[in-house]
Amino acid sequence: MSAPAPSPLATVEAGPGNTPARQGEILTDAALAFVTELHRRFTPRRDALLARRAERRAEIARTGTLDFLPETAHLRADDSWRVAASPAALNDRRVEITGPTDRKMTVNALNSGARVWLADFEDATAPTWENVVTGQLNLIDAYERRIDFTSPEGKTYALKPAAELATVVVRPRGWHLDERHLRVEGRPVPGALVDFGLYFFHNARRLLDLGKGPYFYLPKTESHLEARLWNDVFVFAQDHLGIPQGTVRATVLIETITAAYEMEEILYELRAHASGLNAGRWDYLFSLVKNFRDGGAKFVLPDRNAVTMTAPFMRAYTELLVRTCHKRGAHAIGGMAAFIPNRHDPEANERALAKVKSDKDREAGDGFDGSWVAHPDLVPVARASFDAVLGDRPHQKDRLREDVHVTAADLIAVDTLDAEPTYQGLVDAVQVGTRYIEAWLRGLGAVAIFGLMEDAATAEISRSQIWQWVDAGVVFDSGPHAGERVTAELVRAIAAETLTGIRAEAGDEAFAAGKWQQAHDLLLRVALDADYADFLTLPAYELLD
């Protein structure tokens, strides 16, 4: 009996003007064969899990609630299992910096003094083909220490000695996103498998030689079954390339409301490869709105900046995360400090740094083992908070937080918030959403807006809140707009005013050179269409060059 014919290799479908320099170094026949095999084996399961997401969302809409899974109660009750021990390079994670994989960020993040760099192919990267390919090249160049460069402005960027560099943890795209430039038999390969596959293929052995390993952050996970799929990808990839099993380590972002009910199960599925869980604030709120968007007044969130980590339902989420991680021997990693220091305004700087310090003090005091920052200047602030609690210890997994008792209802008790939606909150959502989407369409995924480093999660929570407020018929309670209802017409009027203001601010020539009208139109589409788009990056990707 003859052997089955091998699958045709994934093909690159990028236009002649869209071929990044040195693309051939990444897209070798062997690398494409590996990605092709990942696609053939795992994309059908990915598809089935995406369909399951839709079914679960329909169930939430029908019942208006969520609960811990009865079928996995035995796993939660079994105190005997633990995740794999941390490798040395991931044992101390007290400060992590996040950012895209462009050349400048690669050098700055590795040199930042943070213990870990989340090298982001997801929310902080607009997935142009140029960004996808050059991001992979930049990581290889960093490992090979050939990434030093001088900017057009004459500034030199050079790596510090190896012992001083952050450990890289790569975040591939979520399961829902495809990569249209790489296809197998005409079908796009999931972006997650492209990002993971190319990085693992080119770097797994190289990283072992450097005394580290291929480490990953897994985004947008919605269930333990999705974690099981990732685990099976890891097992296959290690076997296929002759890498010892357990070399891969994965930290899962608990940034969806459904995953918050399956934290132990997610760690269990990945236990041979699990490193920890992370509390991702904006995507978590976005997921909460998305899943309960038609659940009535009790699920209406106020202005996004009014939803702090001290809100009761957010405290329930983060404290359960710490307890779950430490019970199973995993790291608990806190949320993002997105503030961008402004050296031209010392007073504003001081106020913002005080807020960052307070936030990081709270996380360290709650038992987190580390936390995120978006800017190198915040590394010392976060480190001081964790140094004060950890001292010379690499983590505080011995704090089991057995005082924490969280019910299913606690995680969705949005109506415990005192804050209400405001007119200014609506204006801010339109402003930030428009400005971020415009930058994303130009290929920028991490964008400074009004003093904060924003990524795709920002735009998601902005447009989702607009959708929810319109759908719920929110009426403002106070201020000059008291008694006014949030309608599609009001949103369109604010969006038009926003566009006019941006044109005046930028000037006609710069405005025309941007993607402002496209951004305006897309924001209104995903914020006002009756058929709510699961992710704004799906229609946005169709507009990306």
C-alpha cells in the first residue's frame, strides 16, 4: 500500500510590493512544511472550538449567567496535581514589559531591566505581512546578537550583555485570527499557528543552546478545551523537531469571562507546559460586555476608567487567579500599567507614577508574583513594589490565599459598581477608538493616546461599551447631559465632531494622508451594527494593506 501523498506546502500570497526584506530567511521550505503540518493537524479542531464559542455565547444569552463546570469538579477537588516546575529563566517574573516586535522595541524591551519581555504578535501588533515577517526576523537577530542599529535620527540601539537581558515570552495571535498571506490549498492558516510555528521552528533549538526555551503567552483563551488544543500543539511540535517534551512553557491570559470559570482546568490541561496565569484587564472587560451585552441594566459597565481593579467583581477575578495559581504551583502575573511617562509635565508625571505604585503595591500585597508595564521607565516603579514584598525570593507561591472564597455570582456582579456611564465616557470611547483604529490600519498596534499606551483591547472595550450603551438605552444621570439617552444618532454626532477636531489638530494634509475616514466608518460599524462583530480586528483585517 502506497504512502499518502504529502500535503502541499503552505504558499505565500503577498503582492509583489508586499515582500519584506529577508523574507526567505523565515519562509524556508522546511519552516513552511512545519507550519503546513500544524495547519493540517490542528486547524479542524480550531474550527470546531470557534463554533463551540458561538454555542456557549448563545447559552449565556439564554440564561444570563455562568457557572463553574460540574463535569470538571473532580479536577478542582483533587489537591494532588501541580503544574511543571518553573525553568530557571521563568522562576523570577517580578516585572514584565510588553510590546510589539519591531526592531527598536526589541532592543529597548530586552535592555529594560524587566525580567520578562512579552514579545507581542497579538494586540500590540497590527498584523501586516511586513510586521509578521520582520517581527520573527528581529527575534532571531536578537538571539544572534546582530540587532544593533542606528535610527534615522542618529540614535544608536545596542543590546546589553546576555545576563542583563529580559527573557522572551512570545504572544501569538488568538485562535480566531487567520493569516491570509499564508495558505494551504487556498485556505488561510490560523495566525496562531503561523506565529507559533515560525518562532518555534527557528528558535527552539537556539533557545535551548542559550540556556532558555520557547516560552509563550496564550491570548483570548475561552475554555480548557482550547488550552488542550494548545497543549497538543506543543506535544506535536516538540516531537516533530526533536525537542525534549516539557521544554515549552505557556502562560495563559485569563482575559475572557468564560476562562475565569475554568482557571484550574486550563492549568490542568497544560500542566506539563504551564508556567502561570495572567490577569488581562481590558480584554477581560471586553469579554464581559461581549458575552452579557444583552443581559440588561445589571451588566452595563460605566466608563472604562471607572472600572478599577478594586471593583468587587474585579477583585473576585484577580484574587481567585492568585489562589488558583498558587494552589497548583503556577505563577500569578498581574495586570498592565499603561501610563507613558511625560518628562515635560513633572506634576502629571508624579501623580501618574503614584497611581502606578499604588496599583503594583496592591498586586504584590495580594500575592501576585509579578506584573506588567508598557514603558521601560515604569520598570523600576513596579520592581520596587515587588522587591518590597519578595525580597530575594523569586516569587510568593507559598501564599496560598486560602482566605479567598469566590462564588460564580461574584465574578459577574457588575451591578456592585457605584459608577455610572457618563457623556464624557462616551466621548472618550469614540475618541480613543477612532485614534487607535486609524493607527492600526497604518500598521501600528501599540499606540500612545492621551498619555496611555493602548492596544487592540482598548478599541475592543471602547466599541463594545458604545454598543452596549446604545442597546441598553443608557440615560445619563448627571452633568450637562443629564436625561439624555445614548442613541446611534448621538454616537454618530460625537464621531463626526471627533473627526472634525482631529482634522483641525492634524491639518488638512496630514489628515488626508491618514486613515481617518476608514477608522471613523469602521468604529461606527462595529459599535452600531445590530449584528455584533465578535472581534473588530476581523473586519479591520480586511482593510489592512
